[in-house]
Amino acid sequence: MMFAKLSKKSALKRILVVSLTNIGDVVLTCPVIDILCNDFPEAQIDVVIGPKAASLLEGNPNLRINVFDKQATLAEKVAWFLDLYKTNYDLVVDLRQTAIALFLGARYATPVFLKEIATSPLASRHDIKGMHKKEVHINRLRRVYDFDTLSEDKKAILTTTEDEHFFKNEVAPFLQGANFVVIAPGAADSAKRWHAKGFATVADHLSATQKIIFVGDDKDAVIINDIQRQMKSLTLSLAGKVNLRQLAFLLKQCSWALTHDSGVMHLASYFNVPLVVLWGPTDIQKYAPWSKRSVIVRRNENCQRCLDPKSEVIHNCMSFIEVNDVIKASTRLSEVDHEYNNKLS
């Protein structure tokens, strides 16, 4: 089914963005939301999102959050859909590529069941296979709206005075005015995680000049406790103690962050926070950090599973990363950050 293509002059009252479920995946859709917020400031923008990432966008005056729970009953799902149907959206931007736009009656919508191709004016028309996921979502928006430029004005994820108060009350006393590094040693897949001993050694090294704050969810708290037990320096763990907006505020204040391929990495990328990322088996073309100030540490040249994806052995590429690789990467990041700031001045 073909829908009309809109322009910035199109009169839109109600926009629906169908985002994703996991935190990192949702963050990757935020540049699309930024474009719509900035180009159609008078429109009501609703965002469908999974429960895990809901707190990331909640409280944002630019958006209305509509949580879709896959675990809901059939009756609850039907009621949820009917609420959408009654809203009479002018534009539906479906980043999940479902058939929902066919049933909502919007005049403008991203294509349904059409093969995705790159539509950027800087790219040839080719399949999106191998394209970074952030660009895939932007490309999908361009199929219905040929916007001028990407928005640098971040409106999808906003922090509040409450988040600032949390920082002042719970974090600032530990920092005592010092610069700090955020370390996120967790990852949903264990194959993406580096070992605790390595993090402990690197964190002790960094503690000579900066404070260290560990972040993660409740499950990551076990990993962080293990790291802290192996350290000589005093650090602060906020694992399981911050919501996603508070985490965003923390990342915006830090000197840089050390992460795996994770939701924290994508959140830091969204705010262009300097990053050192320890990379494992994930497709680097599709999910690499998109901060303009980032250094990737990857040592998968001897990982049998990476060399032969059909092999039944488990990934062990993270085990080849050495402490010195990470320390060198932190030094390289200082150079990258310096070069970036010189270009801005």
C-alpha cells in the first residue's frame, strides 16, 4: 500500500512513532523522534515503546508515551489498539515495520511490506543490509518525509530538575568536585562482557586521576560488587539505584564512559559522550557507537566463532582483550576528543 509523502509545510496535528522494546534499540530510534519534534513542533507526538525503556521518555513534555506490553492479554491488546485507532493520526512512522499503519487510516505513513532501500541523498540506492541501525530508522522516515538535515537539538530524551537533584544529593558528595568516568560492565549477553579482573585493574589505574562510578541494573550489581572487591581504590556503584533519565543526566556530566555494546553505550552515543567501547561478537557495522568521540577495542582475530559463524563453539573474543589495550584506548580517546574539540573551535 502506498501513502502520500509529506513536507515540512504539511499540517500535522497527531503523529505516531512506533519504536522498539529494548533500551539500546529505543535509543537508536531517538534521532527520528528528534527530527519530528523539531520540524513539527505544534503536533502531538505519541511514541509506542516497550516497558523496559518507558522511563527513558516519560516526563517529556514533547511526547506522550504509549507502552505496549507483549505479555498483555489479547483483550488488553485489542483495547490498546482501539485507543490508537480512535486518535486519528495524520502520520504513522512505524520503526518496527509492522502492518499497523494499514489499520490506523493515517494519510501519511512509512511504507508497509516494501523492500527497504537507502534513500539518503548522499547514498546510492542500495539495500540497507550492513547499514547502521540508527541510519536504518532515519532512512525509513525519509521514505515518507524528505527532511532537510538531522537535528542536533535533542528532544526525545530530556532530563529534569529531579534528575539534577539526584545527582547533587547522591553523586556530588562522592565526587567532591572531581572529574569522573562512568563504567558500565554489564551486557545482556555474557559473550559481550569482559572479565571483572580486567575492569578492576583498569578502574584502579584510572582512579589515580579521576573518580569512578559504576552503573548498571540490578543484575549488573553482582558483577560490579565482584569488580569492587578486587579493587584498591574507592568507587561508587549506582547499579540498580538510578532510572534511565538519571543515567542520562549522569552520562552528560562525566568525562567519558567505558562500556560494552549495550544500552548504556547507545545512550552515551545519543548525547555524544566520549566513549571507549569493548567490542565482542555483535555486528559492528550495524551497532557500533555513534558518538563522534569514540574508540573501539576489539580483539576477535582469534575467536573461532567470529571466524566461522557456523561453528558450534562459543564466542571468546572478549577474553583476548588485555588491560593494556583498554588503557591505550583511554589515551587514544583523549586525542580523539582533543581533535574533535579543535574542529569545533
